[in-house]
Amino acid sequence: MTDSPIAQDGGADHDRSVAIVTGASRGLGLALTRALAARGWRVVVDARDATALHAATRDLDGVTAIAGDVANADHRSALVDATGQRIDLLVNNASLLGPSPRPALADYPLDDLREVLEVNLLAPLALVQLAVAHLAPGAAVLSITSDAAVEAYEEWGGYGASKAALEQLTAILAAEHPALRVYTVDPGDMRTQMHQEAFPGEDISDRPPPEDSVPGLLALIQGDRPSGRYRAHELSGAAR
């Protein structure tokens, strides 16, 4: 998909904190974008579905929406260019589940695994590589992960392996950039489209909405915790 800026507001206010949030047309990415916009941030967001992205963000002040695939190099450049000269927050949230129903590793199509790794692992690193020169001192980098990165769940091998690799990559990034705050965040189970795709035909109405995970993310973004791995729900009280 060709990059298409489809909503822009508030870009002239250079005193605002500036963020990039990927995968923001729905779920956790959208919930976090709404929270940041309500707090006066200028936020650059993306998603592959231009129509859904526009519908989700068109009424949000200070949000610049650029439709495209985070796995595409030109699209990543467009996201960084849209921020201007300073980035205070980078949230690598866009993720790909992979095939559903989920196959066992012995049957996992390797082409599908390559695509999952491209979106969940390589694209976040590539975006960091572009953004690092623009990250302000003390800026935060958040990699959204999953308990599947640390638990050996059957039929979660592709997604879990991609998130485990992302966690190690993020930890090394933290060691290499001690002036930044670099976090891996497990948001917990959420009632999202991806979660429904992971459990086709099942009732997931008992899962909490993604908005319940946002206070934990805000606690990291607004706080001064050291780089590391966190669970959003363990931090949620600190941001209220």
C-alpha cells in the first residue's frame, strides 16, 4: 500500500511531546493514541487499513495518520519524517498473529513465519534504527509483547518466537542506549480482534478491553522507571 497521510492536526505546536504509535486503527494502539491525544501529545500513527485508520483517528486532536505497512521501508521513513525533529516516544505495537487456526510448529508454513518475523521483529528494529537519531534524551521506546514470549503454549510457536526475539532485541537496545527508557510491556489478555482471531469461534467477552491496559503503559511513559520488562496491569494504579 502506498503511504497516504489521511488525518493531520496540531502539527504546528512544537511544544507538544511527540510520539509514534504503530498499529493504531483499533485495539491497544488506538486506546493508547486516544489517551496520549487527550493529554496533549502530538501522535503519528499508522495501520494497513486506510479506511479504518481514518475512521478511528479523524476526530483526535494532534494525530497524524499515515496508512501503510510497517514492514515497508518507505512507510517507516514517512512515519519518522512526519514527527519533525524530535521524538519523545516510540511504541512498536503493530503485530501479526500468523495463520489461524494456529498450526503446530511441525506444520508451520515457513513463508508465514517469515512474514510474522518481518512484522513483529524486523520492522520494530528498522523503525528504531530510523528514529534513534531523533529520540530526545530520556525518550521512551515501548515494545508491546505477550506472555507467549515467555510461556511455551502449544500452537503459539510462531507468534511466541517472534515476541521472545523482540524482547531480547529490546533488552539489548536498552543496554546499548542507557540514556533512553526502553521497555518491553506485556499488556495482558485483551478483548481485541487479534485475540478473537487467535481463538476463532470462541467467546472472548470475558477478556478486558484494551483500555484497561493503557494506565500501565502511561505509568511507564510518564514515569521514570528503569528500562526493563513490565506487565501493564501491575503498573495500572500508578497512572490513574
